[in-house]
Amino acid sequence: MESLEYRECLIELIYQLADDDFLLAYRGSEWLGLAPHIEEDVAFASISQDLMGHAALYYGLLEELGEGKIDHLTHNRSPDYFRNAILVELPNGTGTYLENPSYDWAFTVVRNYFYTLAKKVRLDSIKKSSYEPLQHIVQKISIEMSYHMMHWEVWFKQLISSTAEAKSRMEEAMSIVFAELGGVFSYGRIGDRMERLSLIESEEVLKERWMVYLNKENIQYSMKMKQGDGRNGIHTPHLAEALATLSEVYQSVATAEW
Amino acid sequence: MITSNERMDHFMNRINSGEKIEADDWMPDDYREALIRLISMHGISEIMGALPEKEWVPKAPSIYRKLAIMAKVQDEMGHGQLLLRVAEDLMEPLGRNRDDIMKDLFSGKLKFHNVFHMKAPTWGDAGVIAWLVDGAAIISQTMMLGTSYGPYGRALKRICAEEVFHAQHGESIIMALAEGTKEQRTLLQDSINRWWTSLLMFFGPKTNVETGHSHQDKNMRYKLRTKTNEQLRQEFLTKYVPRVWALGLTIPDPTLKFDEETSEWQYQQPDWEEFKKIVTGHGPKSKERLALRMRSYEMNSWVREALGTSKVSNIAR
Amino acid sequence: MSSPFYEVYEVFSKKTDTSALQHQFSLLAPNEELAFVMAKENFFRREQAADIWVVKRDHIKRMNSEEKEAVKHLEKSYRETKGYGYLKKKWRQYEQEQLTAKDIMGGGEG
């Protein structure tokens, strides 16, 4: 295979892709049964499943690359080793999915729409990547991306152009999402090497594409990384809480098959 | 003009000859009422039934189990959607819609199945719900596939097709537990013990003597159902008791046995007073689950308002 | 009165490019774009669909019971092949086989 450096960069990039989808799928699954409309509950649940499925494909690749079993990677890795952006680990609102959830649909729509667009831009760039097994996976995942884009775009456009209350909720949500969106585009401390090895194009190029797409809507904001640096393993306490929930049963009987 | 007696005779003839009644057809008021009661209760039970299993979605112990249980809970919501649509079309001439269904649920007027008032404290419960609660639901739903009301039959057909996946998803979970470590087997046995009485209750009382009222007779006359509660319960026992035993598990009823003479299962009657309490909203989890449902309704009301203004409906292409 | 958030949309689909449009079910949505976005996962999350239509129910002319009476009719054999069964025997008299439906359509069906 390729050089050790290439391998290190490749694995790092796949963790970023996998952990992003895994955490956002989890946040989506917390909405089950609580979405604004029954029909939407069903639609959203499909997207969360898709994201979890995408994560499983990436983790499968990591398993092939010798990183360990899929279920170990997802249920038995400490938060410092997670490479997801802060944006996807933030809770849906206050309360938990079991008690007193006060979830914000505006935040969910904006986070998912902006993330989906960023994911699309990232995957389009990776399709040109030099590692074939990753290209294959990315091509598969792209098939499901058009529905995700359509779904979140419809919700985004409709809510932002409806009542004054909806508009102000959406703007508030956008400011929270933009404050962390920089972290989605970041590749972390070995990002420059990922670019040099042609695994993906530069952050700036991708951000620019994202802005160009969205600017059909004439939105001007700057992307920041406010609450941490997920790509370098610096997370909010929300991640540890999420992982504790996600792995509660798995870790309850050490030797078990489930 | 035709008299109301002729109309009623014509209606009963249609039902008795196996014709299906459609939403826009004339139907007697008590037929409509029986359908609304039956289908809105069935539909809202699916919606409320998503909540106990939803507790286990993020916690499911592998990525494959997470995917499967997410799909399962999604289907429950989807079944609720189908059934509520059928109920809503029946309610439309009465000037009522989904909002009214939700409000009836919150006020306690609309009840949901006893099983969804119960606690599901372990992963074993996620397995037992999918295996046995869904198993019980399949028995009563397939019985109604031939219902005289066309739209309900079509919804049930879609639902039953998906229930097969649910049952196998449940079997797969409990099989892994049954074949697992000592802790896992204990987890499973505890769940079966916890759910047994609720499962017997699920089919409802044998006759109206137990609870003082029952809509069984009318529902059978109108061909909304073809079997009694007790027949369904017996089918359930025949199907599942031998399987529970085969896995080396026990059922918490020492009197349970199959009587060869009567060809019937004998079992300890559940406490039907308790049943009444549970379905009227006094079960161990009734309040919390209703609160969760209400929370969802309230925290999202701004979304319905935003998109429910005629302005947006018109703007959107 | 009923909120415009809960409009009824009927959902139709084609399984493959060549199959006929079929009614699936209905859903509630505030407008047709959302109806479409939700229809896909509510009714086609397992089976494939080559095409999906959503139609606001108000835009559909439906039949009431009396109108349903108006579509009933008596059998009209002269409009169907079964009214022409005697031809088979006739052709035999001329030592010819009667053309089957397939022969008549020149194998161009399906």
C-alpha cells in the first residue's frame, strides 16, 4: 500500500467523515416521535437512518484498514478520539430525548441543511480522491444525498419565508450554526498534508463552493469554530454524554454478543 | 326518495355480501362512530407505541441494531400516519381533524393500548416488545384485514406487510439474548416476566362482564372484526408459549397449560380492574408518555402556524 | 375550521418507467412541495418508485354514492370478444383457424 503518511492522513479523513454522520444520525434519532408533524417524523427518520448507514460504510472501511471492529469504533472509543465537528454533537435543544425535551426545529433544519450542503461539497471533492475504496463508498453515499438536499432545502426555504416568528427563529438558528460551521470544513492538524496528498481539496475551495451555492439566497455570514476543535479531538461535554448513551447497553456486559 | 330503512338495509346487504364501504359512501352514524373509535385508537396507539421503543434507539448495542430499531420505530410512526389518515377522513364530515385527535388524546378522551402505558427499562424490553407485543398486534391486525371498511383494510394491508419485519427484528434481538451470557438471559427472562400480564390484557377482556362494556358485538355485526378477544388470545398463546418454552425460558403463570379436552389454553386471568386503570391513563408510564407527546405538539406549534398560514400555502409553487 | 397546515394530498406512483400510475395513499401537508418530500419516505421507503405524483384532494373530482350508481351498466357482449365466439366454428368450415388476439395485434402487444 501507500506510504505511512498517506495512510495516516487517509484514516484521519475517514474518521472525520464517519464521526460526523454518526453523531448527526444520533441527534436525528432523538427526534423520533417528536417531529413537528407525523409525516415529517417518518421522512426525517429515513434521513437519520441513511446517515447512520453512511457512517457504517466509513467505519467498515476503517475496520478494513485495521482500526478495529465497527462496533468497537462506535461504542468503545473515548471522546478524545472522535473527530466529528462540534456542530453535529450539539444537542437539539434543552432536556434529553427522554425527559422534557425542548427541541428546536429551526436549529435542526438549519443545522441539517447547512451540514448536508457541506457534506455534498466534501464528497464531490473526495470523488476525485486518489484512494479508490473511499471513492466507491462516496459514490454510493452520493446517491442518497439528493433526497437529503431536497428535503432540508424545502424546509429551510419555506420556514425562512413564512411568519415573522419563524424567520426570527431561523435567523437565531443560523447564527448558532455559522458559529460552528468552520469546524465542519476544518481538516484538523494534518489537513495540509491531506490536501498535498490529493485526498481532498483545500478548506478554502470547499467553503467557497458552499457559499456560492447558498448565495442564491443572498446570505452573508462568516464561519467560525467557537466551542472547540472537534477535528483535533477537542469537544464539548455534549459529546461525552452522547457517547455514554450510545454505548450504554454495549458496555453493560463486557463479553456479550448482541 | 329512499327511506332511511331502505338505506340501512341496502348498507347491511352490501356488508353481508362482502362489499367494501368507502369514505364517501353513505353509512349509518353508529358505523361511522365505531370506525372512528376503533381506528383512531389503533392509530394513536401506534404513535404512542413509538415512545417506549424510541427510548432504546440510541442505546441499541450495535450499529446494525441501531439501524434496525430506528427503522422499526419509524414504521410505527408510519402506521400511525396511515391509520390517522383513515380516521381523519371519517371525521371530516363532522368538522374534525388531526388537531382534534391530538386534543382528545391529551384530554384522556382518546385512549391507547395498555401495553404502551408500561415501563420498558431494559434492552430486553426492546426485544420483547418487538417479538411479543408486535406478535400480539399482528394477530389482531390480520384478523381485521377483511374489514368491511375499505380504507382501513388497505391501511392494514400495508401495515401487516411491515409487521413481518418487526417480528423478525424482535426474534433476532431475543435470540441473541437467549443464546448470550447469563446476564443477557436474565435480562430477557425479566422482560418476559414484566410483560406477561400486559400481553394477556392486550386482547381485551373475554366478555363485557369483566369491564362492564365492550364494543365486540357491534364490531362483529358490522364485520369490522371476525374473531372475539378470547379467540385472539388463544391464538397468541398457541403461537408463542411453545416458543418461549423452547428457548428454555419460563412464563410467570404456574397455572398456564393447554387443556387437550377443550383445546384451549388455561391461564391466570389478569386483573381487569387494573387493566381499566391502565387504559384510562393511570399506568406506570401513562403520564410521562402523554407529557412527551404533548411536549412535541406544543414545542412545534410555531412550525404548524408558520406553514399553516394561507400566505405560504399559496406562495409555495 | 381546519387549518391549512392539514391539507389532504393523494399520492400516486409508478413502480417502473413502464408501469401504470397507481394510487398509494394520502397524507397531510401544508403545501405540495412538502407533500412531495414527505410522500417519498412515507410510502416508498422500502419499495422503489420510478415516479411519484402528489395531488391536492380538493382538485380531484370524486364520486358520491349516486354517481357510483351511474357507472354501473348491463353486460354488452357486442362490445367484447365473447359476443363473437361462434366465429371459430365458422372459420373451421372454411378450413381456416380463427385469428387469435395475438395474431390480430401482430405480436405487438406488451
